[in-house]
Amino acid sequence: MSDAGLRFVATFAAPAERVFAALTEARHLERWFCDACECEPRPGGRLVLRWSRAESSAEPFEAHWLEFAPPLSAAYQGGHAGYPNGDAGTVGFTLARAALGTRLEVRHELPSAGGYAAQRRAWSEAWPRALARLTGYLVPAGEPRP
């Protein structure tokens, strides 16, 4: 983690193209990240994420892709009314081929405005759980994990 945001690194026993698709395509995101998704996978394209669990926000997370360069990088910016100024910041993904598959760096940059301490704590716990779910999605049971 840095003062400007959060940073997480994970390695997956899967090719970069598969990891990138899992991070950016609605049909994959609905399997490991959210309950429903709409996605226009292109620069400027729309991304809408919805969760239906009781503790989740009833409002959809609405974002747009700032960067979209398959299979090496993507970033989106968005939020909903539950965040200060409706802004949850920018999430960026950088992928690199690794000996055992693909190395992923996730950067969650927080807005410069104050009021994000609770979200920072929640996201610092939520991203590792999400990456663990992504590992389970990408690596079938019984296969070795990096």
C-alpha cells in the first residue's frame, strides 16, 4: 500500500489473455467478482457492477474504462452515491508474463478529497479476498497454484 492508494500483487497459473479477460469481461466478472455486470470493454466504455448480497449497496457501481490495452493493462474510474462525491477512485490492472503464468498488479488510487478512511480499510481487506476468488476461478481444482 502507498499513501496515494492501495497496491496488491498476485501471480496466477494462467496466461495473461485469460487473466485479462477475467478482469474485463462481464461473463467472467459475474463468476468471481460481482453478481451482475454490464461491460463495454474498450477505452471510454461503460462498466456497471451490481451486488445482491444483503450487506451490499443497492446502488450499482458505475464506471468507465480509462485505459484498455489487452492483455497487459486496463483501468477504470467510477463509484456511486455511497462514496464521498460519488467517487470510489481509479482501479488499474497491470499484467506481466511470469515463469508460472501471469503476474497481476492491482492499483486502487483513492481520490484526493478526504473522507476515505473507512473505504480504505474496507478495500484493503476486500481486494485480497477478491484476488483469492479470482485464483479459484482461474485455476481449476486439483491444479497447482503459484
